[in-house]
Amino acid sequence: ALAARVQVTWDVGYLNISRDGLSKWRAIGANGQLPIPPIYISQGDILELTAINHLDKPLSLHAHGLFQRNSTFYDGVGMATECGIPPGAQFTYIIETRDQCGTFWIHAHYGTEGIDGLRTALIIHDQDPQLLDEYDEDVLLTLEDWGHEPYDDHIKMLQTIAEVDMPPNHPTVLINGINANFSQPIRFSPGRRYRLRVISMSFTYWFKVRLPGHTMQVIEADGISSRPSAVDGLDLCPGQRYSVIITAKESLEFNYALNVTFYNDFIVDIPGLTTLYHHVPIVYHDNAPVKTYPVIEDHKVKWADELAMEPRDELMLLEPVDHHIVRSVKALPKDLGVPIYAFGNYSYAPVPVLPLFTALTTGNLALLPSTYAPQLNAIILQHNHIVELELRNPDSVIVHTFHSHGHAFQVVESGPVHKNSSIPIKRFKGRQPMRRDTITLALGQYVKVRIQADNPGVWFQHCHQEQHNLSGLGFTLIEAPDVMQRTLRVPSEMIEFCRMLGHSTQGNSAGRAGSDMTGIEKPIAISGSANSISDTV
């Protein structure tokens, strides 16, 4: 099929709405509606997404999982790759899909506008006839957490309790945009093969998805096609996506229930309150009874596991490694509220000059870490170097997530952070390691992932739990700034938006020369386990 330019306009504004039937509050939607309709395009298409900002604060949009090759300025991270669209202004994001297809989503990425409603699925249909021949029908399942007040108000409430305590107003679940208690049925016809695309459009909790009595064949994780592998269920952290093929039964005798569990391991577990169990009806025949199955304990379920998956494109393990970089989750506890977090020696915080503009305007100094403020936790990568990131979560209570902008990383190994741990070391099992862009950092464990620095740009790396991201759990990859200076041309409107919002567009992080950071707020330093960058000779 010929590539198309697909134009979508979002008139972004506030909506007083009750999406779960429990509480009505000032959410954020597009074109006067929530949920926002999914966007469907085909590989090779160019999506032109125009956002008109009718909020009272800046706005930016991120296409979660899209590499934005040669266009890091369209990545949509407020105060990293753009200053945001000022109130009353509009901007068009141009999203090219030449080298990507699969299951993605779009959400706001300036402040809390995404968790307040501004999110939807983005499906890029594959053009590979061999893959299209493997299933008959495409079914979308979006899973969302939904609060009871604007998230900024929720954060104020969180400051009054300890993080592991149950919030007094825990979120509810939306499935395909509506209260999960009223989930719309999915109709199956005997013998047909369904590609179920599952998206965790979540900012707080995890989801588990199972269809007892049916086998799931995983064929995609986070926009990367995989060799089919049979699993019993999916366990998705905030931001993850999977596609599975489910072959319908040959009989109309029974209907079934797709089980969706909403959970968070570090909040006090009160079944039906903090852990929620929902069912999506799988209907073969309107008058058929629902077949029930005994409950299977989670540890007996074969969950999808990226270390056991293989990419369909057979991209080999990236080697030799040029840089081995360790980043540990650190926390500065507070008596109440969410701790101050760091993925490095400093808690991440925005600075007056976008790191993108610093990388583009400081010449050879852009290659020096001292040109970037400490709170950016900037790591400068040379073009095409192979990097292994070792992401450590030494915590024994709080589980984290890791989302990479600009890359899908190879998942190489996981294991224990602490010595004398009973946690096993696990390496990828196939011929090639699976790739994805979002992963769980389990308690007391590390994950080793690899990327090649072949996408010059500024790429934010962060925890996808909103309260942790806002509390500083992030770092910045400054990828090939010398190549960026030769090849990137930032749209003039983006430069003008920065000026309108009072931000300089050149110089170091403080808008000054060299390493002079006069005028920048003092970074919050967090001591703890080592963060290191080591060159492999």
C-alpha cells in the first residue's frame, strides 16, 4: 500500500466528567471527549498530530515507543526536548513510521496531563503478508488506571501518608475507556484467530491478563515483533504492550471470561480495594453459559517473559560493548509522602535551557558532561557505540519501571543486586535477545539491557510510575551531539514557544558558557550504591 499522510487534530481542553461512575472531576480530553479514539495507521504512513492547547499550562505529547529518528524534537518530553506548547497555541507533531509497526500509545508528557486523561492507543499496522496471514482479526484492549481527582491534587494527598500505605482514594480500572465493571464483550467465532493487542496505558499500577481455557501465542512486545511463543498470561507494568494470537474454540457450547487483575505489589493488599479483579466477557453464543476454571496461583502461571522471547527480525546480540553504565534507584526518604528519587547521583529536575538546545548550540563543549547541569544526570554517548545499561533496584519494598525514549533495548540478563540473595541470574534464552522499550525493575534485582547509539538526539530515560517520575527518577542520554549539530533542524515554532515561555534556547543548562551554572537551583544529591560509567576496552 502507498504511504499516506494521516492528519489528526486534538483540541485539548478540560472536561468535567465521570469516567468510572464514581466521581466527577476536571479531567483533560481532546475534542470535547474522553476516551480519545485510538489512532490507526499503517507502517510507512506519516502521522501529523496537531495539538491545540486550551489548557492553562504548557502541553506536550509523546508517542510512547516511537523512535523519532532524526526528529528528537518531536519526542514530546516537556523541558527536555521541547518547552511545551503555550496556552492558546497549537503545534503539529510529525511522526514517521518507516521502520516501526505494532502497538503503541500517545500521552501527554509535560506534567500530569496524561494521567488526567490525555492518552490513547496508536496502532501501526504491519505490512508483512506473512505476519498478516497468522491471524484473522485485530482486537484492541486498552487498560487504564483512573483516579478520583486531578493528579496534582492526588500528589498533595500523597504527601500526608507513607508511600506503602493504601491511598484513601485508590484508582479504578478502565477497559477500552469505560469502567471495567461494565466491560464490553469481545465476540469470538469458532476457529478464528484473534490478534489481541493489550496496552497498559497506566501511570501507577500493573495489570495481569489471562484467558483460561485458551492458549496465548505472544507475537509482539512493545512494538517489536517476536517469534510466536505460547504463554498462559501477560503481566504488564505501566507503559508496556503485548500482542497475542488466540485461536477460538471450535464449539459454541461455552462463553469464557478474560481475567484482568489490577495490582501494585508495594501498596498494602486489600483484595477488591487495592487489588481489583475484572472480567471481559468472551462471547461465542449469546445464550451459552460461562465456563469456569479453578483459580491457579500466580507462581504456577507461565507468564510472558522477555528473556524467553526472540525477535522476529533476528537482530543479534549487540557486541562488543563500548560502555557499561550502572544506574541504581536511590531514594531520599521523607517522613510522609513519596520519597525524592534518583537514577544516579542526583534527583532529576528540569533546567532553564533544554538539554536539546544545549547539545545543539555549544559546539565541542556539548561532548562534555560539565556542560549539562548535574540534575539532568546526562550521559553522553558517541555515535554508534554499543552501550550496556545495568539498571539496579536495591529496594526491598518498592518496585519500579524503566522506559527508554528513542530506543528499544535488548534485554540481556537479570539477577540479584545483593550478595547472598536467592534470586537466580537469568540470561536471554534464545539465539537473539528480545527488545522492548519498557520493563519492570523488580525488588532487589538488576536488569542488563543493550542499545546502539545510532539515533542522535536527547532521550529521556525514566520510571513510568507518575509519582516516581515526578519525584526525580530519571536520567538523560545525550546521543551523538556532534552528529545532532550537523543533522537536526528544530522547527522554528518550537524555538518561539521557548521564548514565549521565558526560556533561553542556547548555551549550557544555565544559558551560560562552559560549565558556569550560575543561577540554576542547587541539585538534590542522593548518596547510596554506586553509579558508574566504565569504558570497555
